[in-house]
Amino acid sequence: MTAEQIFSLCGIIAMTGWAGLVLAPRWTVTRDWVAPVVAPLLIAGIYAWLMSSNSPPAGGGFGSLQEVTVLFSNPNLLLAGWIHYLAFDLFVGAWEVRDAQRQGIHHLLVIPCLFATLMAGPAGLALYWLVRIVVTFIKRRQHQPEEATA
């Protein structure tokens, strides 16, 4: 397979997981298997193969921004870096869905977080945490007994 075909294949695998999280979040196959386990592991296997079958260019590594720049000058290692994001962001999105269900957060509030996680990883996770904190605060306020007025 060419790097472009691997890029497309991994994108399709990841988008299958994302579509399931958005459209069928309570289906256990999606929530508990495809999005958090199967799709990320398939992508992780491709990642491991790319990383192990491509030697880093001279001066490439993870010790400095310059070394990472040199490392990613190899298109196959750049592809490995990209699919690293695909796997981890999908795993985080699956966690957001499961956690929201445990916390009783309506799925419509989670969908923007999923989109943000897909497009901007850590920012999407931060958005989810913000939603979780606000919803938890509101729920606690609603369940507090009203103070007696004297």
C-alpha cells in the first residue's frame, strides 16, 4: 500500500468510530468496542508497522523541535505521526461518550465536544471537561434543598 492509501484507510477507520460515537452512542458495539478498542488498535498496528519499518533520517528524533522537524521530513514517519493523532483522539472521544453517559450528560451537549476533539484533540477534551463541570454544578444546585427563610 502507498502512504496515501494508508492515510485514507486510517481516516476511514477513524471516521467509522467517530460516526458511531455521534450517531449510535448507546450501542455497546460502538461505545465499548469499535470506537475505544477496535479502531484505535487497528490504527495503532499500522502506526507500529510504520515506525518500525522506517529509519529516522539523520538528525531526526524527539529531543527538540528541530529533531522532530527532521523526523517528519520522512513522509512515512509524518503519516505515522498523523495516525497517532487519529488513534488517540478517537480513544478520547470514546471516553467522553462513556463518561457523559455515566454522568447523565445529554448527548447533544457532547456532540460539539466530539467534533472539537476530532479537529483539535486537547481543546475538545478541555471543552468536554468544561461541559462536565457546568452540568455537574447545575445538577448539584438543582438537588440542594432550599434554605429555610426566617
